[in-house]
Amino acid sequence: MEELLNTTAAALKKAALNDDAKHLVLNNPALYQVLKKAADRYIGGETIEQTLVKAVHYNREGYKCSIEFMGENISTEFEAGLATKEFIKAIRHIQEQRLNSTISLDLSHIGLSLSEELCRANLEAICQAAEEANIEVTISAEDTYKTDKVLITYIDTAKIFKNLSITLQVYLHRTKDDLHEIMKTSGRIRLVKGAFETPPELALPRGSKLNQRYLDFLDQLLQREHLCSIATHDPYVQNEAKALIKAHGSKKEYYEFESLHGIQTERLRRLKDEGHPAKLYFVYGTQWYLYLCNRLAEYPQNVFTALLDIIGLDIRV
Ligand SMILES: Cc1cc2nc3c(=O)[nH]c(=O)nc-3n(C[C@H](O)[C@H](O)[C@H](O)COP(=O)(O)OP(=O)(O)OC[C@H]3O[C@@H](n4cnc5c(N)ncnc54)[C@H](O)[C@@H]3O)c2cc1C
């Protein structure tokens, strides 16, 4: 069974990055409609308005939120501009509704693959609007061939905007050194294990070594009271993180536990009920193909849940 699940995960990770498959699913009305039923479990909605309804609900329940307009690797300056406008619109909505929510984004969604200058200009426009609204902006981590550009853009922009945060993928071997550099900035560091198919010479697979590395990095952040986000659904890592928080006597303003909407939310609720800051991450938009593939790949049993969602059966697998 384990071998089957691993093969499924590898296939889904490849499918996630296949542009032809993405184009087919998102542009064929029948496929879009059917697979969207599986995506609905994870996404906030197709629009910011639909997502805000959920964010309002979870804010009332005591969760912080993070909202991302989905998309990556756009191919024209026009598309990068449209995405930038959408992020600024989301910021204005969060401000108007006085929500406790941050914004997350992929730099390739606002032009990184086209031109670093364009991307920086768009990021600065978003950070400016967010700073005026007192909202934090977090840069997501993408496929590892983009990591250098993403981190350099973050380091430079974080010198101007104190409301900018960054995501680091613990599975990458390089992250040990990156963490050291990034800790020189003051922005929050979100630790994730990493979602992309990456060769073993560049990254650790899931397992005890990766968990230990995650906890080592977190230990360094908590020890230095560096703002951080513990972004994992792994109950082992969450429990060990709680022990580290206790050992360091970490104050709540320095850390938060963060989960993706639709995934192991009951674990996040328990952390919240125990008094830890808890944040739910929402994505919205129509470009949900990559996001859905990643959620299925990282936990292939979700393929069965997806099938049940598609046929409309509400049964736990
Ligand atoms: C807030 C947030 C932001 C993220 N941003 C990025 C990013 O910018 N770049 C990036 O590469 N990755 C990102 N990720 C994804 C991350 O890298 C992992 O792929 C994902 O969180 C799964 O790893 P894990 O740490 O949760 O645990 P894993 O080691 O993958 O799994 C441990 C356990 O967690 C539970 N679990 C994990 N995933 C699922 C799932 N899909 N469905 C049900 N249960 C599950 C299961 O119980 C599983 O046994 C983000 C994750 C979060 C929570």
C-alpha cells in the first residue's frame, strides 16, 4: 500500500507542474466543473467575496486568517498587473471589514518569471497598500529553481517594508544557510516542509530527518524570538513545537500555528483551544489546479476523498 501511495504522490506532483494538463482541466468546462467539486474542500472560493465570508466566520471563532489569490507563472506583464490589482483589492476588503487576516502570494504570480524589476515594482505596490492597512504580506516558496530569485527579492524588499514575511522550505538542504541569512531581516519566517517534487541531492524526503530539521530551525527562531509561523499539519511536529514553545517560554506575539483550510482543521482547533495563536490559510480564484494536485500528492488518501466529493457523498475515508 505504501508503495502505491508513494507512486501516486510522485505522479500527482508531476501532474501539478504539467502545463498541458493544467490548461486542459481549467479550460474544459466539463472537467473544470467536475474537479472543482474536489477543489472546493480546500479553496476559499473563486472570488475574494466568497472567501471573505469564510474568513469572517473563522475570525469570529478565534482564528487569524491568511488569504492568497491563486496563480503562478503568468506569462504577460498585463496578467502580472491584473494579479497585483487583485491583491490590492483583497487588502482593501480585509481593511474595510476589519478582518484579522494577512495576504500570501507567489512572486511568479506578479511577474518574477518575466522580469525581476516588474516583480519588485508589483510587490512594492502590494506592500505599500498593505502597510497603509497594517496588514502583513507573506511570500510563498515555489519550485526550487526559483528560490534564489525569490529570496533576493524578499531580502531587498524587506529593507523597505517591515510588513513583509517569507516562507522557507525545510526540505531543501540549502535552507540551513538561507535561514541564517533570512534571520538577519525582521519579517516573519513561515516554516513549511515543502510541496514540490525535488531531487534527493537538493532535498530530504518526508521522514524523521526532515522532522528533526524542522524542529531544529524552529528552535533557532524561538530562541531568538524571531517572528515565525509553524505551518504544518503534522501532529508529531506540532506536539514537539509545543514542547519547544514551553521550553523557551515563547510569547504568543512571536509565533503562530498555521494550517491550510480544509486540512486537519480539528488539529488546529485543538491548538487554538489550548491557547496558541492559530491561523487558517485560504486560497481563492479559478487557478486551483496546482493547489489541488499538491494537496492530493502530499496525502494521496485524499484522492479517495476527492472522488467522494465529486460524486457528492459526505463520508469520511
Ligand atoms: C500555511 C501553509 C503554507 C504553505 N506554503 C507553502 C509554500 O509556500 N511552498 C511550499 O512548497 N509548500 C507550502 N506549504 C505546503 C507544505 O510544504 C507541505 O507540503 C504541506 O503542509 C504538507 O506537509 P506537512 O508538514 O503538513 O506534513 P506531512 O509530513 O506531509 O504529513 C504529516 C501528516 O500531516 C497530515 N497531512 C499533511 N498533508 C495533508 C493533506 N493534504 N491532507 C490531509 N492530511 C494531511 C497527515 O496526517 C500526515 O500524516 C504550506 C503549508 C501550509 C500549512
